Amino acid sequence: MIIKNGNLFCDDGVFRKNDIETENGSIKAIGESLQSKNDDIIDAQDCYVVPGLVDIHTHGAVGADFSDGTEEAIEKISQFLLKNGVTSFLGTTMSLPEEQLSKICKISAPIVCADKEDRAIMRGIHLEGPFFSQSKRGAQNAEYIISPDFEMFMRLFETSKETVRIIAVAPELDGGLDFINSASLKCKVSLGHSSTDYETACSAFLGGANHATHLFNGMNPFSHREPGIIGAASDFDAYVELIGDGIHIHPSMVRAVFKLFGEDRVCLISDSMRACGLADGQYDLGGQMVTVIGKEARVGDGALAGSVTTLTGCFRNAVKFGVPLPKALKAATINPATSVGLDNTVGSLTVGKRADILVLDKELNIKQIIFGGKKI
């Protein structure tokens, strides 16, 4: 297959008028005026040709939640994500009892990296909790939040067949820094749902953390005398997640984050819950009731509870908010892929990588999805 005449988002972050050829599920060649040996040609005239999106923090959609711990739930989420241009993702948990988390890990292990033509590929597990601060728990269930427990983490890691790619933790808790030192040898570690100060956050990044969970949400404010996680993440060039639904973060702050962290460290995420893709109403999230009205999802105490927006919508929002298109694209593709170690396979249009490609019109609507080299 050859996609011709499109504005190709090249792996150096620049759009060029190039063709791209796929073969056996991978990208074979990129260049001008590539010649096809058959009639399998897509004309992308006046369109953008970009990588499939990578969502490293999504809980669910269309009535299903990763924490349901069933193959059926993962299948529904995966199918929905692919239809919306997300070709790779990490299934993300909530703070739950170890028994339930273990079940999720066990069911997920054989599904991770399974390649089926009608669903996005789950590339691993994102453990969001349960090692969090009660004061910054947000929509996490207070009943299940505990202090960092490395032995528990290792049980989950082994049950998952070592497919946990990232875990979020509050470093100020008893044993938090020691946990980060050890866990960072097994997977990526993110700071989140935390009331930590700047100094402790710096120690956490020095100890192996490389990531900040949904920046500004579930942490102390970025203050001129108490910079907290945000200041430490900037100083240590950490990757930072940013929910781009227009509800969690003001558009001005979205623009500011890209200026503060640069175009290579911001990771747009959906943080979507089971209500994504459905109508307003009441939905469960981690054992708590969530009320969805419009684009807002809140638990009973008023705290925001994830989003009801896809990563594709968050990417479009970032552009609408004034983030230049190439920077927004990197934040939805190669940055998140790199942050969790997936960049050798996905995240950019590079010869040899998997052929997960989107053709977008000038309004960033999806015109064509190519998934593993096949038209969807």
C-alpha cells in the first residue's frame, strides 16, 4: 500500500509532501513519488498523514472499564479506541483491593500486544494507585488507598507477566522513596495523587521516577514559593501527562505547559472513563458513583472524575487552544510512546515501525485509518 500526495508528519516533527509505503504491517519506505506495484493506493491530497495516537492513561469507554477485569470490557474499549484513531494504549486501573488488581493483571497479561484487526492494541498496564495520598485522592476510592508496598507491587507485576509499564505513587508516604527506587527498576514510575513538596519530588525523580500523572490534577498548585511536583518535574525534564478535555485544564495553562516543558515532554492523555462515548447520566468508577453532565464527570463530593473525551478529542482541543499542530501531534503520539518505552514500535512514521497511520482532513477529522498496514 502507498499513501500518496499527503502532508506527512515525519519523525523529525516536520510536515513534508511525501509518500509512504507499507508492507507486511510495517512502514517500508518514505519519499517523493513512490511507485506502487499494484493498485492499492490512497490519495491523501490536501490531508495530513500522521501516526496512530497513543493513549497511556485511559480507564474506559462506551460502558466498559479496564477495572471491570474482563476480556469483554477490554474488547469494547479497544474497538472504540481504534475507531477514534487511537491505535495503542495502556489499560489503566484505579485504587482497588489487591485481589481485584491481581485479577485485572491476570486477565490482561495474555491480551497485552495481541494484534486483532478490529481493536487498538493494549501495550501494557498502567497502575494508577493504590499508593496515594488521601488528601489528593480526587476520584480515587478512599477505602482502597494504602501506603506503598513493594512486595504487593511485585506480586501484581509478576501476575501481569511483567506487562505493567508504569505505576503512579505519592512519594511523601511512608516508604514512598524506597518504593520508587525499587519499582523504577521494573517499570516507569509517575508521581501523582500526591501532596508532596518540591524537595521530596526532586528526591523521587533522582530515585528513578520520570513522569507526572495528569499535571495540576491531584497535586499541590504550582506556587512561586512552593513549586511542588510541577516545579520538580520541570527541573528534572520529566514527562508530564495533560488531560486535554478543556475541563481539567484551562486553555491558557495548556499553552503554558507546552512552553514550560517543551514539545518533547508533554503527553496528552484522555483519562477517559466508562461514560466516554455515552450520554449524560450516572456511572461507576472504581466503586464510586459518578455523575456526567456535558463534558464534566464528578463524584459525590464534587471532585472531577476522569474525562469523557477521547485522546483524539484532546488532541484537537490542544490545537484549538493554540498549541501548534506539530507539537500537539507529538504530545499524542511519540511523546507518550517514548515515556513508557514503546517508541521502538509505535509513535512515529519511521521506516521499520508498525504501520499505524491516520489520514486527517484540514479540520483534523479522520478520513482513513490504516492499522498494521490494513485499511480500517
